[in-house]
Amino acid sequence: MKKWYAVLGHPIHHSISPRMHEAWFQKYNIEASYVPILVKPGELEKAVDSLKLLGCSGFNVTVPYKEEIIPFLNELDVSAKVAGAVNTVVNRDGQLIGHNTDGRGLLANISGLSEEKRVLVIGAGGAAKGIVAALKERHIRTLFIANRTLEKAVQLAEWASGTAITYSQAEDMFSTFDIVIQTTSVGMEEDISPVNLKGWHPSMTAIDIIYSPPETAFLRQAREEGAFTMNGLSMLIGQGALAFELWTGIYPDQDYCKKTVFSS
């Protein structure tokens, strides 16, 4: 029987995951399909139950459900337990197992990342948790987390042995960071940045996990001031490859995906 997979989110129209996974299915001659599913607020449990009932072999989870989905799963892999968030689910004989491939998918594509780098993470939601967990795994010594609600930043920073700061504090000490990772959804629908950061310089790296649009206001400002920029495409492909491996046992060719899906 043909297997099928999905991605859940709100909004979901921007997702490129279906094209990415369909390309890999074709390359590896796997009889499967992948569909985007819009899940309205308050309907996540129904959606998960429906996927289970209809025999979905696995699915991805995107904003804003990476934390909210946890109570509806049967088990969490260590990656999801550490991150406190889920972006990939495997259906193993009716048991839904949650994983988190976000952080490892992103960090694998950041050149020059070492323990000595000073890293600022903007945001403290589900995506940030996966990335912070991966940073902790890489033994980053100097990690700051800035969030609109300081309390959430404090909770995440305490767990990761980092430092929680306000957006205002981030702006004041901004030029001291080597790598700045923007993890919120701000900039996806509107041409605005979550925080007013000025003072980018060529030795800095700006990363926005948003990939649509390809250049957010956050990245545009960084580029115009001379910083190296990277959008969420590398994270999307990296985490997708890890999810594909969990579902199929095959670690797919990321370059093939870049050439066939994202070359235009």
C-alpha cells in the first residue's frame, strides 16, 4: 500500500516541504506522497487523531504547534525530550513517536561554528528550543537568548546554561555577537524585523529560519551592513533530510534537492 506523509501548521501555504519530499521519493523510487494540512487553532488533537486513523506513516509539525503537539503523542525521542518541542513524528505500528531534527539540521550547515563563538538566539518558542538544544550539544560556551517575553527566555536559558536578555539589552550589546539566529515567525507575513538590531559587521553571521520570503527585513538589514546572511532554506533541507531518514531509513542527497527543487 502506498504510504503517505504530511506537514501540519497554521499557516501552511508557504511550506516547500511537500516539493522537497516528493523530489526525494521520486529519486529513491519510493511509492509515497506528502501533503500539507492546515490545522486551525483548537483542532490539533482532532488532526492528529485523524492522521492516525487514516494511516499516515509520519508527519512534520511547523509553527505554531511544535510544543502544543506533545500531549497528543505516545512517546518522545531523546531529541524531542531535550528540546521540549517536536517537528517530526513517526507512526510506528500506531504509536506516534515525536522527534526534533530542527537544530541539528540547521547547525550542520553553519560554517565556522565552534565552542568559542558568541551566539544570540532571538525567540524562545518551539523552533528556538530545538536550536538551543543543538547548540548545547555542540558545547557553545557563550549563549544569549532574547525574547519579547523575558520569562520564556529565562526558562530556556537556565536549562541551556545560557543568559536571558530583553530585546533592548540585545540591541545594546548586539555588536559583540558572532552569530545571531532569528527563530520567530516575525517577517514571514510582513516586512518587519522582530527586533531593531543595528551595528552588523562583516565578521558576523545572520541566520533567519524563515525561508519564505527568501530575504526577510532582518536579513536585508544584516546584508546591507556587511554581515554574512543565511535564510531558513539550509535548515529546512537539513531537518527534512533527517526526517526522511527516520521515515524511510534513507539519508537523502541534500544537493539533489537544492538542484531540483530550489534552483530557480
